[in-house]
Amino acid sequence: MERRMAGASPSFAEQFLPKLVTVLREGYGRAELRADAIAGLTVAIVALPLSMAIAIASGVGPERGLITAIVGGAVVSAFGGSRFQIGGPAGAFIILVAACVADIGVAGLLTATLLSGLFLMAAGFLRFGTYVKFIPYPVTVGFTAAIAVIIFASQIKDLFGLTLAVPEPGPIIAKLEALWAARGTATPAAVALAAGTVVVIQGLKRVRPGWPGMLIAVSGAAALTAALDLPVETIGSRFGQLPRVLPAPSLPDLDFSTLVAAFPYAVSFTLLGAIESLLSAVVADGMTGRHHRSNAELVAQGLANMASSLFGGITVTGTIARTATNVRAGAHGPVAGILHSAYVLVFMMAFAPLASAIPLSALAGVLAVVAWNMIEKEEAWNLLRTSSGDALVLTVTFFLVIFRDLTEGILVGFVLGAVLFIRRMSEAARVEERAPLAEADRADEVSPYDPGAATDSDILVYRIKGAFFFGAASTVGSVLDRIADRPRAFVVDFSEVPFLDSSAAHSVELLARKMTRKGGRLYLTGTSPEMRRTLLALGLREPKASYATSIDDAVAEARRDLS
């Protein structure tokens, strides 16, 4: 029962249709609005301290983080290709934005953000979103871990309340040297507030996961600072009071010299924004079983960046943590993201004066937790110990991003992944000398099975043919995911797959998760020892998935499990 992966391609209009339109066409009533209102409020509570913390770490005022969440977040949800994407300032951009501000100032940053919006829109209309799937999984894991290290390093100064004699350097080695030289200026109250913030966030995550740990921790730190008059730097002491209204929109500086200076940063913003936002959309797909429109998402990200720059905000992208929070909070569609922006605006209008008491060490504690959570620790360890090739790609990407440049790390990692793929393809082609086979034996080479064995509507059998690697993982994974909506037992045969890499294994693991959520089960057959090691390393083991020696055995096992 071999199934074809080919299907009707979406039309040009369908590729760019906002998910908001799709959701409203399906029927949107009071129950859906209630679910989105609750989810939007939940996300806004997370976004409030995070947006300010990211903006401050990026070298700009906290109000620019709030503006980005309000304006950029609303545009991403209104025009995006994902039901659940939450847009706003992202930790992954901290080092880039900070470098841009240090080099060409805030005015140059706004110009770079506007240009990146134009580039993202162009990338969407040229359908480049389809090709982001070709970035190997080890590259994304290494890149994310490196960004987390950079974010943490950028917060050491405020975590310890240090006073530097010179401006804080950008390169990480020089930064650490300057921070070490200033170790004698550490402020005990700042250290205590930062540690307390981390403990409260992590503690509430364990004992009361539904509570807004970040907001509670930051509010508590602000109350202690005001009540005890602690000698720590606050938002008010560094930036003054936050504005209570959005500024009037205006074009950033577009003279030729500014455009030339902003261009390299705009390219970096575009590349990172496309990767980050589409990865976030993929995470939401994996959690919900839905499918985003990658090119529509890029167009929306472009519009959001342009709008953010007009109001004085910073770079906008899809945010993985806030998007996941949106899904877990029970969002129905993009209205939740729009309402999240509205809630942040209400906070800015009503409570801006109170934010001046928030200590910067508490916001640094928030970002320290974010950095720790960004590192995909189990996935990184699995990649490092499973395959020397994947380990090389991950580590090279990781160290290049930290010590050289974000874009360089991604590009070199991608090239290494491509070289690794070519080597694996060459190794997969081999000549074997075998004795002549009888017709019956020849048929057995591809593990035939009786098509009548899987006539049960609850059991679906699917055979993958050809190399299953990072370039095909998204396509094959999306087809499997759509097919998996129906059956309670899903048998996937790998007998005609010459090799499988970590990106492909990750897509199968996402499929197994979906089957588990739906009360179903995944059965894998025809896996070679090498494939099975990769699959097991990425979590494809009991009870998520069951391995069988043949399709017939898998179907028989599925029938026993369903009976």
C-alpha cells in the first residue's frame, strides 16, 4: 500500500493568504474569542518583562521593546501565515541589534529595520520561505545554543551590578576581560535580586506552572527595591519614566550614507529573522498538528518590521517561547496575538510610571532564565554522541556564532551540512556482488507485504523511498503529518531509504509526538542499525514508537494494540 508524496501545490493566492482570514472563514464565535482573549492575556503577561529586558540588553530604551511587541506583534498576527505565531523583540537579535546601535546609532537601527522589512517581504513574494527547510537541524541547535551563551554574557554586568570604567565591549572575550576587571564593583543587592528572580521563576515553573513566574518575580523585585530603597540601578534611574502613549509614526533617516551603513545589518536581520520566525512557526506546527504558510509568514514579518521602525520599535520576529505559551494557553487563532498586543498597550498606558522601579538586575535574571531555556540540551547531546558529522556541524556553528559572527556561523554550518550530505550520499551508493536471485527472492528484496493486511481504517501503511535527509525532511514530514490526522496506528516503512539524518529523524519524532497526543501509535519497519541508532538518540523509543522487522509484523502488532 505505497502512498505517493506528491500532492496538489497551493495556488499563488493561497500561499500568501493570512491565517486570520482562514480562521474567520471557518467560523469565529464567542467561544473562540474567549479562548483567544485568555491566551492573549497569558502571553502579554510573559511579554511585558521580556520585551523590556530584550530592548535594554540590545542597547535601547525599554519603551522600544514594548512598541515592538505592540506594533510588530499585531501586524505579525494579522497578516502572518501561522495561526499561533507571536511576534515581538527576540533574544536571538540582542547581539546584532546592540552591535548595530553601537556602530550607527538608534537612527541607523531604525533604517536597518525598515530595510530588513522590505527584504523579508521580497523574500516571501519570491517564495524563499520554502527553502529555509534546507538548513540542517544541527545548525539550528548549535546556533540557538550560541545565542543563549551570548545573551547570558551580555547580562553579567547587570546580574552582578558591576560598574565598568569603559563602555562594555561587544566581542565576548573582550567583554569577559572587562567584566572580570570590574569584579570588585559588584553590588550585593543586585546579586541578591537577580538570584531571587531566577529562583522565583524556576520555582514557580515547578510548583505552579500556570502562574506568570516572570511577572511575579519582576514585580516582587520592584516592590522590594522601592520598599527598602535598595542601592541598585532601575529602569527609572537609567532611562527615566516610560511613555504612556505610542509615538506618532515617522520615516527613519533614508539618506544615502545611512542606507549604506545600515545595509549589512539589514541583511543580517533578514537572514536571522527568516530563520527564527519560520522555526517558531514549525514549533507551533509540531505542538498543534497545524501547518503554516512559510511565504505568507515572511511577508508578514516584513510588514511588521517596517511598521515597527515607523513607530520607533526594533527588529520584529516570531518568538518561540511566547508562541509556545500561546499554544499551551489554548489559543484558537491569530486573534490571540492581536489581543496580546492590545494588552501590552493597555499596560503601557496605565502602568508605565510603576515600571520605573523595576531593577535592571531582575530583568537580567529574566534573560538568564531565557538563555538557559533556549539551549536544546538533550537534542545537542544526542547530536554530539550520535554522529561525528552532525557533531562537527553543531560545534563549528556554535563557536563561529560566539566568536565570529551570527551570519557566518549559519552559512558555514549550512555548507558543512551540505558537504556532509554529499559524503553520505556517496557512501550510500555501493556495488555488491551477489548470487543470482530467484523471482520470489527478488521480490523479497524490498520487503513486500500483502496490501489486504492493512485494510483496517484505523491502520495506515506508508513507505518512504529515497534518501531521507534535511532537504527532504520538511516535505516528507509535512506529508506524513497530514496523513497522520486519520489513523490510530501509523506504520512507516524505511526499507527503501538508503540513509536518514538527524533532521529527518527529528521530523519523525515530531510525528510520533502527534500520534501520542491523538491517542495513536507509530510503528517503524525496515530501519537499518544506523538508522535505528539515530532515531533512538532523538527520542524515538517506547512508548513513542514501536520497531518491527516487517510491515506485516507491524500491522499485526497494531491490531493487537487496537483490540
